[in-house]
Amino acid sequence: MNKAAVILLSGGLDSATTLALARAEGFDCYALSVAYGQRHSSELQAAASIAQMLGALEHRTMRVDLAGIGGSALTDSNIAVPETPTTGIPSTYVPARNTLMLALALGWAEVLGSQDIFIGVNAVDFGGYPDCRAEFIGAFEKMAALATRAGAEGHPCRVHTPLISWTKAQIICEGLRLGVDFSSTVSCYQADELGRACGRCDSCRIRRSGFEAARVPDPTRYRPV
Amino acid sequence: MNKAAVILLSGGLDSATTLALARAEGFDCYALSVAYGQRHSSELQAAASIAQMLGALEHRTMRVDLAGIGGSALTDSNIAVPETPTTGIPSTYVPARNTLMLALALGWAEVLGSQDIFIGVNAVDFGGYPDCRAEFIGAFEKMAALATRAGAEGHPCRVHTPLISWTKAQIICEGLRLGVDFSSTVSCYQADELGRACGRCDSCRIRRSGFEAARVPDPTRYRPV
């Protein structure tokens, strides 16, 4: 019997590759998407297709109603998604998002009897997000070992971050090698309801440069300007 | 101007006292309840009244749909709430619950510009829950300092646990001194829709013994047997 792992799956390029990597390592994959009120909800539909295409045993979408606290361009329609490069932590940072998503994954892992969580964080392209750094992930693991029944009983959970130090081009090449269909992934922060990308936000820019650097065709569906 | 704090408010005796303590310390209190599918949802109505009675500036209820993962007597109606004392971690333990609730509090605190979270965990009566221990809270604080924009910018969040080493009787005495109306609080794991307690679950037993030890009348509304 394979070991079970919970894979956080946003529907973007990184998390799709992460799922493919976890499968390639022989895990039975339980894909978890989190609907937290993000404006790009078409990524959740993408996640469902990707989970199926990449052989996840199960895909669940947990819904979190943040009761309108806002605080991010991704959850508050009054804050614009930046379309020019910024320095520091961008306005698309969602307060405590990775902590929240990992907490949900931790709960599901415990119910499944799994000790493995995969998250596609990347510190190269998303160095501006504090919760994409290795130090954060390490601290989360330490906390998780104390948080759960499984941890208290000597079975702590490991948080795998296979992409953390890869460039976008490396992620794309590895994903292609593992059969990920990137045309089904949605990375854009303001994708339309058909999953078509704006081509202008940070996430679109990083993704497009990744395909260029990897010297492979960009299969992204962009919406007409 | 007072400092703002986020107070996790379940609607039970401990969190009501915690809110009263935070107010007494001079914080502007933002009360946060989390609807995670618990069977005793009347505690959420209790939380709304308590927030108002104890002078919270705002009360929000965040809803988390755990997509039916279950794993606890509190979230899965197929698992009975135990009515006799148990050893070890009880079946009412909800996987990663305090991690999840603290993550939500952390997100709101960051949006508010607050560096203070209060949670009414208690390691004396709830020593069986791993996420009620001081070591867990300390590890959460360390993780949170790395997780957020505020933490990354040198303003980490403190998690206050004023009740952590108090007995239930001490909590009750302090709550009464601060004017908490315990008849409005709901502790029972299987309270009915009117908020009336069963009198038999762990939580009811611990609460009733607390009033006895404190030598004050028990104002709990029990439902007819």
C-alpha cells in the first residue's frame, strides 16, 4: 500500500507540478483546494480537472469565509491587482494564507492517517511573500508536531516543498517531463470566468518569463485585450 | 488609543472570561468565532451575545467548511460524544482545530494592525488536547512571526493564554469578578438549539465541578432528562 499525502492544489502551475512530483514519488494523493474568497475563482475549477488528470485519489475543496476581513488585492475588490513590478511584499499577499491552508491540510492529513503534506511554495519567484520561505515551513512543521494527536503520539507531519528553490523554468521543465498539461492550469490573479489570463499581473509575468526561459511554447490562454 | 486585540470566542465559559480579561487589560477587543461544523452550534449564538455584553468592538464569525473530513465527535455525527471519563486524547479532539482558529485570528490581526491574539486554552482541564499546551502556543508564535508581513517587518504577534494554568474554579471566580454572565455561556459539546446543556459530556462535567469547587451557584441551563 502506498503512503497517503495531502497536496495543496491551487490550480496553478506550481501546485500542479507538485502534485505530479508527489505521484512520481509513489504517494497516494489527496488533493486539497481552498476557496478563501479569491477573485480568481476559476483556478478552483482548474484544480478539479488537474486533480483528475494527474491521478489524485480524491479532491476536496474546503471553503473558508473570512467574513470580509479583506487586506489583500486577491480578496478585496477595492484593492487593485498591481500590473507593474513592485518591491517588498506585494498587495496580493493574503494575510496568513499559507498558515491557514497548511492548517486545513494538517487536519485532513491527521484524519487520513497521513504524515505527508506537499505545498508548491517557491522562494525564488515569490520571495516577497513571507510564508513562501523555508524558515516559515520549518517553523510550521515544528508547530504541527505539537498541535496534533498524531504529533503527540510520535508521528509528526512533514511538509514537503519540492519547488522551493527552483526557478520557474525548472518547474516547467519538470512538470512537462511528468506529463502536466499546463494549458489547464490557471496562474493569473485576475483570470476571467473561463480561466483566461490577463497577461499583465505579477503572476502572469513570472509565468510567461518561465516559459521563455525554459524555451518551450507558452500554452496559457490569454484573454483578448 | 487602545491597542487592538483579536479574541477567539467560542461562546463557552473560558473564552468569555478571556475576553473579559483582555478588556480589563485595556485592549480594544475584536471577537472572532469560527463555525467549523461543530455539532453544538448554539455556542455561536452565545458568542454573539457575550461579545456584545462584554464590550467587544466587533464580532465576526468565520465559516470553515471542512468538506466533510470528520475525524472528531464534534464534527461527525457518526462518532458519539463520550459521556464517561476517558484517558488520553478524547474523541472530541478536532484535528488541527486550534491551529486553524489561530491562523484565522492571525489573518484578522494582521489586517487590523494588531499584534495581540487571546485564546482561552487551558492545560489543566484539557490536558488531553495537544493544542491546548503551552509548548504548542509557543511554537505557533514562532511560526506566526515568520508567516506574516507584520512579522517579517519586525512586528510579530503575541498569543496570550491567560487561563492556561488556571483551574476551572479560578477561571469562574475571575470571570465573576469581571462581570461575566456565565448563564449566557455554552460549554456543552451537545447543547440543544436553545443552548441547554446535556450535563453528561466531559465539558459539562468539568464545568459543573468548577462551579462546585468555586462554591458558587451553577447558572448553567440544563435540558430536561
